[in-house]
Amino acid sequence: MLDVTAPPMIAARSGDLGASVTGFSLADGDGSAVTLADLTAQGPVVLVLAGAGKVDESRVAMLRETAAGLPEGVRLVVVGDRRSALGQRVEAVRVARWLRDPSGQAYGALRVPRGRRRRDAGVFVIDGDGVLRLAYRSTGAADWIPGSFVLSRLRRLGPQTAEVRVLRSELPVPAAGAAPAPGHA
């Protein structure tokens, strides 16, 4: 017997590509709340979840590259705890905004493990509608993603502009008194 029923759909969860991200609240340096809705109100946000440990220069370089190439209206935010070495560094040199996640809400919404002895990191692009468009989860200090990859994803999210090319052709002007070409009388 042929079964033509569709297979059951698996519901998308927060942290899945193409799914809405569960709202969360972070804190700025003054302790004021900053929500996901605040971060995406003007367009996409690039959230970089800082892992535990020392500052990795490859991550700082990636953040600089990303910050330098961000399309207009896109925010770059580093999320960590109150002692985040990466957060402190990028905020000090004004590469990105550093927000704290004391309760782990952002880590949970993006499904990134967080614990006392372990904190993975990642890079996430969330569009203006709160939908996850890029998810890179790192499990070690040596794992990271190039800024150019993040920027290419952001360019695809932006409004597409049609490429207009103007071609000029100049047709030869027949000399005075020249006979017209055959068939063009």
C-alpha cells in the first residue's frame, strides 16, 4: 500500500536557522536592560557570544574586520559575562558594544552551552524581524569564523539593488553622398 501522507513536520525552535529567536534581555555597563527587540529595532544585529578565557587575537581581528564592513543600520554586539575579557577589549577600542548576559538568556535562546567550567562561543546574525539567519557555534578556542563570511551573509539580507549597466553603441554615419547599404534604401 502506498502512503501519500506528508511526514510530520518538526517544529522549529529558537536557535534553529530560519526560526524566530526567543526574546531575551541583556544588561549594558550601567545595568540597564537591553532586549533583543531593542537590538533588532533598526535592522539586523550580529551577536558574538564570547567564550570563557583569555582574549584570542583571531577573534579580535574578526570583530575588527566585521565592524569595518558592516552595512548601514547593522549593529555588532559582544555578549559575555561581567568579566568577559573579549567584551572589555572590544568595547575599550570601540569595535563593538559589550553587553552582559548574567542569567544566560541569550546563550539559552541560541542554544549555546554555558556552565561554570565551560562556555562555548558563537556568531549569530538575527534579522530585524527576530529571525536567526546565521548561526556559528564554536566549541574551542581554535574554532572561529572569518568576518568576510559574516559580512557576505549580511549583504544577502540587505535590500538588493539592481545592477544597471549603460552600454553605448555608436553606429557609423554614412559619408555624404555615399550609397545606402543594400536593403536599406
